[in-house]
Amino acid sequence: MEPLQSAAARTNSSLGLSWLPEMPAWSAELKTLADADDVAAWAKLVGLANSRMDFIRTIRLDRARQTRLGDEPPAGLAAIPVRLAVLGSSTLTHLLPAIRVAALRRGIWFTTYEADFGQYLQELADPCSNLHRFRPNTVLFAFDAAHLMRNADPAMNAAEADAALQATLAHLTECWHLARDVFRCPVIQQAALSIFPPLLGNNEHRLPGSPARMTAVLNTALRDASEREGVDLLALDARVATDGLAAWYDPTLWHRAKQEVSPAAAPLYGDLVARMIAARQGRSYKCLVLDLDNTLWGGVIGDDGLEGIVLGQGSALGEAFVALQSYAKSLSRRGVILAVCSKNDEANALLPFDQHPEMVLKRGDISCIAANWDDKAANIRAIAKQLNIGLDALVFVDDNPFERNLVRRELPMVAVPEVPADPALIPMCLADAGYFESLAVTDEDRERTSQYQANLARAKLEGSATDLPSYLRSLEMRLLWRRFDRVGLQRIVQLINKSNQFNLTTRRYTEEDALAVMDDPLAFGLQLRLLDRFGDNGVIAIVIGRQSADGDVLIDTWLMSCRVLGRQVEEATLSLAVAEAGKLGARRLIGEYIPTAKNGMVKDHYNKLGFTFLAETPTGSSRHGLDIGAFAAPEFFMEIAEG
């Protein structure tokens, strides 16, 4: 067991993306880009980005991306390209390559725009500006602390300091509104860095006009305002509190080049930005796959027995394993799926979950267990299949470097962090990596573990059923539908932006877009919830329809959770869509399919439901029509009700 790292060592490694593995032949691999076709070049770029990076490597990789692929993304990306405008009041140019490389790490293409120095407000307000011509689909406001605190004065009393803060907050809110009104896109606000030396010391809060005190108060106010306004917060202050200000801010660089975030911190800054935008696109990881021996407890359960493993109170190492389990359990309670992948006899593997008094994780916390003597890559494939999620949704944690490297080689789409040998450091390693970044937590997130466990029970029932209709009837399903409303708004937007496989068009919606559907008399938005004898599956489908000038209704968006496939939800949903289109007086329902790298499973969706093929574009997009007057509802074994 390695000794605990010092805080300074942890800081230096975290800014170097310590959770990523070293790639000894990194430079040699970079040179092979020139000989690769576009698809292979993209895969190589993603692989290179998923190794440990410093500022110099980041710049080199970004230049190689530009040289090899130019300004346009390669065809067939799983994620929608991002056009990110970074608006600030200081020098930000050195941060843009890090943001683009961090996007590569997640398989997303970023095009970035930086406003002219200090001209963010003018560019927002001028419809002829370069910003407007750029047409961003995400805007990041990255104001430096000196700009935000320009009105701070230690001589101010409490009322004057509060008035100055409110004026700053009002200015920021105005910027948010301008960006959203013009570009109708998500807005990110960076928290202020605490760069000012204290004037009183420990009791700085007693000096209302102190820049240090006002920065802290502003960051608190930003959290409330961003929640109220639907703006995402880049919590740079919290990250700096973990790493130390010196790791992020160099006063010399500030005075010489007006760089508030130092180049050394740029790779981590870029990762913090990219992971937030990836989360909005549904690109966060969904499942934490855990090894057992020497990962969740010390020792080998098959050799040491229940009494011999190290776990729980009485030793520093045992308490560290408890802390890791507690972190994993907390992740599961906010919506992360937990699975186990272990080389073990299953009976031995399950013994601590059932009988060890110090186990924090119980069998009920684990949605899928693969404990056998197959290789771990094969078992991880089986876990993904059983949970019905993509391999690129899995994070695999194992103490053994051999197993980590095996999975990286065989399954490069699986995230495999280079976890520390000391289990006490693993929770922070996972947090630093940002695999499970999320912008909000819904009720469905909190119930996810029980939903996947219920799915396993359904699968067992299906295996024992003699025929499909009898199985479906035995589920006692109820499909509850409601029009879009503010109560379900957060889940609606989350599902639209996270669903990739059963998603006919993969159009992404902001909260403003969803609200616009609610207000449009020529559109409808449906949210569907499925219940059965095993429990509540939560909101599992979204349908958005819009009436066009010719009177037909186009299905703009149709997506479903893959967890409910094969239960005739598609047929029931079609009946609801036809009914809503009929209320608008439509003659036909038009279904559209736009292919992506991940939604090939629904290519024949409309054909299977009885639509007639209408047209196809050179890119593979197609349209299909359904005559509403001749529509006969297909058979499905569920009750449909509004509620």
C-alpha cells in the first residue's frame, strides 16, 4: 500500500488530469494522424485526449486536430457539435484549446469563439457583430474577479457594499437574458476566483467593502441567481478551494498578460467546461462498475474468508474502504447505476454484501453482478447488455493495473480511471474526473437503482412466460400521459438531451424550447410514464408534434427509454400522437428519421408502425406518412390514462 499523498502532490497531479493514464508513446501516436482516414483520425484524437495531459500536449493535440480535420466535424458523430462562445473581460485565448481537447475526450466536436477583449456587451447587443455571425449554441460568461469587483471599496458600509453587489448581479443577469433571447441556448456563468488578499484576516466578513469578502458573497448570490434563472454554474471557486489558489492564479501572469487562469491550469479548466456541456448532451456516464477484492475491501474474499477481509472501523485502511463504499452508495442515490465485475465464485463475492456487518453497500444497491472467472472485458460487455446501456456509459474501477489496461485495450469506449493505490483517495479521484457530471437531479434519477432491479425481475418473469402476450398481460401495465408542464419540465429536458439510441431525430431542447412548445397552439408535447406490477418506471417517453402550413403534423421529436423496449409502448404512444394530431385537425401524421451514430435501432421504426415511406435525403434522413382517417389502433396490452 502506497503512503497517503500530500495535499501539494494531489494538487499538482489533479491539474495534470491525474485520473487519466499515461501514454508513453504519445508523441509517436500523434504523428500517425497524417496517414489515417477521417474516421480513424477521429478515433486516434479521442484516444490521445484520454491520456494524461499538460498544457503543452493540449496545444499540440489541438493543433493536430485542426491540421488533420480542419474546421468541420467528421460525419457520424454520436454527439451534436457545439458552437461555444466564451465571453469575458480578460485574456481567454489560451483556454480555448483546452476546452476543445476536453470535448475530444468525450467524443464531441467544439468550435469556439472568443469575443474581442472587453467587448462582450457590445457584441451581444449588436446584431451585426462577429458573435451573432458565429451563432453559438452555448454561451460561457468567464469574467475575471478584478472586473467583477471593480466597484469594491473597503471604505463602504454594509448598505453600500450590498448595493454594489446587486448592481454587479443585475449586470450579469442582463447578459444572461441577452444571450438567451438572441441565441436561445444554454448559458454558463463562471464563478469568481478569490484572488484578493484579505485586509482583516480571519474576520474578513466584518469588512463589507473588502474585495475578498464581496467576492465570496457574490459567488453565493450567483448560485441562487443561476438557479432562479436556469443558468448553469461553472463552480471554479469550489475547484480552486480544493487545489489552492496558487495552482490556478499567477499574479505575475495577470499583470503581464491579463491571464486570470494560468496556462498550467488550462487542461483542467477545459475539462470542467466540457464536462458540463457534455452532461447537457446526455454524454455523462451512467454506471459505475466496481471490482471487489482490494477495491471495495482489503484482501481476497475467496482466500481470506469473511473474517479475514479488511473493512470497517478499527484500521485506517478498513475505514478507507468504508468511505469508498459510502461514496459509491451516495452516487447511486443520485442516479448512478452500480454494478460489480469480479473474478470470483459468485457465492464468495456475495458473502460480504449479505453477511459482513461493516459493508455499506448491500446487494440491493447493486443493479448487476458479474462474478465469475471470465475475463473482465467480456463481463463488462455482459453488464452493458444486461442493463441495456452503451459501453460508453460505463466507468470501471479496479485496483489491478493489469485489469485496467486490459479493459482499456479491449473496450476503449469504457472509462477506466487510473485510480490511486490508496482507497482513501479513490472517491476524490472519481469526483475530479467528472464522469458523472449532471446539471440537475430528478425523481427518476433517485429511483434508478430500484428501476433497474425491477427490470431484472421483469426479465425473469419473461423467461418463465409461455408466450409474449401472456407475459405482457402479467405485467399489468399502465401508461400515464400528460402534456408538457412546468412540474415535469426538468425531467422532460433531461430526457430529451440524454436519449441517443431510441431517438428518431436527436434534436436537443432547452427549457425555453420546451416552454415554447407549451405555449404554441399548433404544437403538442407529451410526457409518458409507465407503471407495472414491479413499480414505477418513471417518465420513459417524450413526443413533440408540430402542425405545418399544409395542415399535416410533423413528429419533431419521439424518444423512449430503452428500458421499456418490447412492451408495446411504441404502439400505445402512436395512438396518443394520432389523437393529439386529430385534435389539431390534421389529415396526416409525418414521421421523420434523422440518422446518427447511435440511433440505427429506430431506422425502421415508422415502417413497423404502418407509416408509408415518402422521401429520403442523400444524408439518409427520411420522412414517412400516416393517414389519420384510416388509422386503426394496434393491439397493446396496457391501460392508457391521463395523469
